[in-house]
Amino acid sequence: MRGKITLEEHVSTEEHNRLWDSALEAARNGAEYMADAERRLLDSAVRLEEMDAFGIETMILSLTSPGAQGISDARLAVDFARRTNDLITEKFVAPHKGRFCAFATVALQNPAAAAGELERAVKDLGMKGALINGYTNIGDNEAVRYLDEPPVWEFWDRAAKLNVPVYLHPREPLLSQRRIYDGYASLVGSAWGFGQETAVHAVRLMLSGLFDRYPNLTVILGHLGEGLPFLLPRLESRLQMQRSGVGLGRAKKKVSEYFSRNFYVTTSGHFHTRPMLNAIAELGADRVLFSVDYPYERMEAAATWFDNSPISENDRAKIGRENARQLLRLP
């Protein structure tokens, strides 16, 4: 299929590389793999060549993890987010209009500033929403903020008014929550820990009452929904049985209603047919989006699988292009 649009495709900047030491990732993933990924994060030419080869017309770019979420100093994080959005626009998007768009980097250490930066990025830079790398560091000793917590609702209010999506990208579990991974360091990141952390984060959003206050909000999850298309029916059943118990949150509807109304999922890094069919069965083909997770995954693998997957051509067009075009209001 030609003309595909992808939504979880990462870039980096020299400043981001200076802030984050990649030694741990190199140890976990292999030095050669990470060196190749880091080179591709900064390279537009190779990216465009592969896009042409595998039928990808447009990529929505975003800053790789942890981005602004990992900077505990609020003032530094706010400045970093603004510079990053300007740089991605200048270096990647402007020279290749029609091929690259971007999600904004926002610093939720200061939710009011994040709301203002989202508006600037959307209105002045033409960005298509925001990508947030999980929880936000707000101090030392693992002091963090999740997206359902009250200070962040000022940001959500602006996202709802702008009517743009927010991509909830994974981040590793906090150090204090990794005891179960002791001796199995390869599980902490993208192989397993990413998905578990992000799935719980998404469920927090569903139970918080956020989507009751802002019913038009849209959240995008990668990796075919971080397991939620399969797990949510069990969760919903148990929450119903625990309805007189504690800690149920403030949601007025069932989690499945929020999932089908307020969420999209992408195929990023999850190129397997049966899980995709499960996501389609739970959400409908209108809420599934093709993506790669470049450069951590390969365009060839993603495109070859998707172009030959056993779905109708109508659904292939929706998932590969039309859903993204409508969601992001692309030409």
C-alpha cells in the first residue's frame, strides 16, 4: 500500500543526547543496535529513502524518550520543550513539508506552561498534538506526576479546546517499582516494562473522570494498545464486582466505553496479525492506526507485514492512512 501515514516515529536533538546517557540502553539492547538507532534519530536522508521504498508518505515525528519528562527542574524543562519544538520544525519538518509533521514536546513540570507551549506549537508551528513520555519528574527521590493528577488537568483543558490528540508514549517503571525485574534487566524497557507501565497509566486516565469532564479528548497508545484490547474486559468485569469497594476512581462510565470513544491504538512495534485483529474487534477499524516505531523498529518489517495482512482493502486504507488523516486533519 502506498501513501501510508505513521505516528510513532522518533527523532532526537544534540541537546537531548547530551542530557541522557545512552550507556544503559546500549547495555540492554546491544551497543551496535543502539549506535544504529542513535544515528538514525538524527538523519532525515536515510529515513526518507526508506519511506519511499516502503510506501510511507508522511511521518508524524516526536522527540524520543524520556524527552522533557525526565528533566526535574521545571524552568529548564519548559525552556527545553520550546527549543526542541522549534528545532524539530526547523531541522526536520520545514525542509520536507508533506513528508514530516510533528507532535509537540511539552513540559508538564509546569502544566500551565505546557498548555501554552502546546497552543503555540499547534497554532504557530503546525504541530498535530503532543507526545508525552509517561510520568513527569518533578523533583528528587522519584517524585513524579502522572497525567491523571489534578495539576495536569489545566493542560488537558487546553488540549480539549485545541481538539488535538495526545500520544501517551511508554517510559520505564520507576526504580522503586523494578524489584520484579531483578536479574532480568532486558525486561525493564521496551520488551515488557514499557507496556505494563503505560497500560496502568492509561487505565488511571480512564478511571480519573478526565474523559467525563472532557469527552472530546483523544489519547493515542502505541504497540496495539499496550495489551489493553485483551486485558480491559477482565478489568471491567472485576471492577463491576468490586463496585462497593475502595479506590474505584471517579469515572461515570465503564472503561470499555472510554477506550472505544477516547482512544486510538497504533501498530508501532507490534507487527502481528492476531493482536491487530483483536484490537479491531474491540475498537473497530476506525480507531487503529499504522505505525512503525522508527528507528527502534524497521520500516521494511512493518510495511511488509501490514501490506500483506489478511484484512479487507477498505480496512487497510483506513488503518494505513485515512484514520490518521482525519484524526490529525492532514490534507
